[in-house]
Amino acid sequence: MNRSEPKALLKSRGAARVRSGHPWVYRSDVADADGEAGDVVRLTDRSGNFLGRAFYNPRSEISLRLAARDDEPIDEDWFRRKLEDALSYRTSLKIDADAYRVLHAEADGVPGLVVDRYADYLILQVGSAAVERRLGWVIPALEDLLVPAGILLRADSLSRKREGLDTEVRTLSGEVPESVVVREGPVRYTARLWTGQKTGSFLDQRENHLAAGRYAGGRTLDVFSYAGGFALHAALGAESVEAVDSSGAALDAARANAELNRLTNVAFTRKNAFDALREKSDAGEAYETVILDPPAFAKAKRDLPAAIRAYKEINLRAIKLLASGGTLVTCSCSYHFSRELMHDTLRSAAADAGALMRVREWRGQAADHPEVLSIPETSYLKCAVLERTF
Ligand code: SAH
């Protein structure tokens, strides 16, 4: 053991949590710590038993993030091995796209680091002071393993503010254009690397986009369309698609993406989704396919009551719009709105609509964004595919 290595001593609740497989330790579960923000610290319980090494940030509510359970150094070689492992897992998935997540933070053993690939470019999200301090190890490893034309740091997330880190977007290596055309299965789209949502698009929905492409038929309504993530795939199989979003910029991007794919059966409506769904259901319109992919209505636990009402409202309207035999593809990316709550909410919406809904699939986030069983927070995206049988 390195004698000068900073140490953190956990209270019994924190130690029990780490032993159960959860890598986050809240500030209130730390008995004593002598490191600084960005240090890798040696974790022990009150009896001095070694628990692992963790990324430390006393400014964050989650002040320790476990990085290793074994007694191994967190050095340049450690980061490179994590990246190699993450890459070989992605290779094993045989992803039919050139935009995907290369490294998914805790699920790939590196808390606070996300690496997304968009064709020749890599976009990094860094949510931990310890990773930020070690970017000098991460960048050369990424250059060596993936040979990107450029690497961009998107350090503009809300979670960084909670960690007390600056927010910024800057090039870390090479050159990174404002946008790049990428492929997702049979569809191509433009991802805005510097300014688009998340790191440029909703990569966690990739497999659900492809699934929706298999289900969509007839008249299709894609609500909360953004740049057409679902609409483009749906348009390949449907007669017509109407993409609804309240953002004009999102719809401009969706329109450009439809042109890129030479799709002529997509229409775009700029409207509040709640109004659009109510007006259409009041007018007695019918669709063979309805897709709902709203933003997270419950960003915090206290938002849940209002969020449940909102999810119920849009799903009730969507079910009413479905023709018999029609398919609803309905998503939620709110962690706090659990799978069980979503199930209850959908059942209640179907009951109010007087519809019998057959479950075709319960889906989640794409396999390059894996969940970790012992970290419930890594399971956030849900996507139900339901068929209206009458
Ligand atoms: N379905 C997209 C991602 C949707 S992100 C994909 O798979 O790529 C959520 C979208 O909902 C954003 O584009 C946002 O502009 C839109 N939005 C948020 N609130 C809205 C509202 N009340 N009415 C309509 N659109 C809304």
C-alpha cells in the first residue's frame, strides 16, 4: 500500500452498500476522508477492511464512486484496459450502426465517463472530477484504439453542476465538425455533435427505433419526434408518418433527415403534444401506429404525481387514436417512473379507453447502454409495444 494514498473510511451503511454491489457512496455515509476532489482514494470500513478504490469528490452528493474492488492501481494501464474491454463488448454486439455508445460509465467500470462514437468522431461526457483529471490518459488510449478524426468534450450536463465542475464544450483532439451524417440500420441521419441533445442523438433508443420500423404500418403518428429518430424508421414501412414536436429546430432537423433518406411520406407538425393528441382524439382520427417518446416527465422523485398524470394522459389519448389491431410504441426515460409504475399507468389508460391491449414486447435501452443489476439507477429507459385487440 502506498502510504501517502488518500483514504476514506465508510460508515457501516456505506460499507454495506458497497458490498451489495452499488458503487455510489453518499456524503452522509462517509465517516472520514482525507483526499481532495479528483483523487482516487482507498476505501475501508470502520474495522480497516479494504473495500476498494474510489473516485472522490467532496463537493458532490455522491462523494465516492467505487472504481475497483480488487487491490489494483487506478493508473493509465487501468483506463486502457477498461476501454479495451468496453470495445470488445461492443464488437460482440455486432451493432448495425456507426453511432453507438463505446463506454457506458459504471456499466463498463468507469464511473463518470461516457464515450459515444459518431462515425469518425468521439464525444465524451465527463461527470467525475477524477476522470476529468485523468483525461490525459483516456485521450491517447482512445486515439490508439479507435483512431478518431476528432474527440469532443461535451461537458454541459446538469450533473456536472451538481459535481461542482465547470460546464464547457471543447475539442480534445483533432477536429470535430458541427454535425456528421451517421447510419442506424437502414436509416441515415445528421447528428449535431456540439449542440444536439445528449451527445448528438438518442443512441439509447437505437434498438427501439429499429423495432418500431418493424411494427409500423398504415397511418403512423410519432409524438415527441425530435430529429425523427422513430419517424424515419417508421416511414420505411408505413403509408404515412406525422411527426409532432413542440420544437421548430427539432422538426427542421427531422425534415432534413427525411430528405436525406429520400422519404416523401413524412409530415411535420409543430405543436404541444398534449394539444395535438387531444385535438386528434376529439376529432375521431385513427392511426395504425402511434409512437410516444416524451422527455423525462419525472426528473426527481417529487415530480412523480404530476408525471404519472402526464404519462396517463398521453397514453390514454394515444390508445383512443389506435385503430383495432393498431400498435402503440410507448416509452419513458424517467428512472423514477419505474417499470411497475409504467405498467400500472398503461393498464389504467387502457381501461379508461375501453381498449384491450396485448403486450407484444417490453423493451429497454439498447445493449450498448447496459444496465447493472446492482445499480437500479442504470435502468431508466422503458419501451412497451402494445397491440390494440379491440
Ligand atoms: N423520439 C426522439 C427523442 C425525443 S426527445 C428520438 O427517438 O430521437 C423529446 C422531444 O420532445 C424533444 O424533441 C422535445 O422538443 C419534445 N417535447 C418536449 N415537450 C414537448 C411537448 N409538450 N409537446 C411536444 N413536444 C415536446
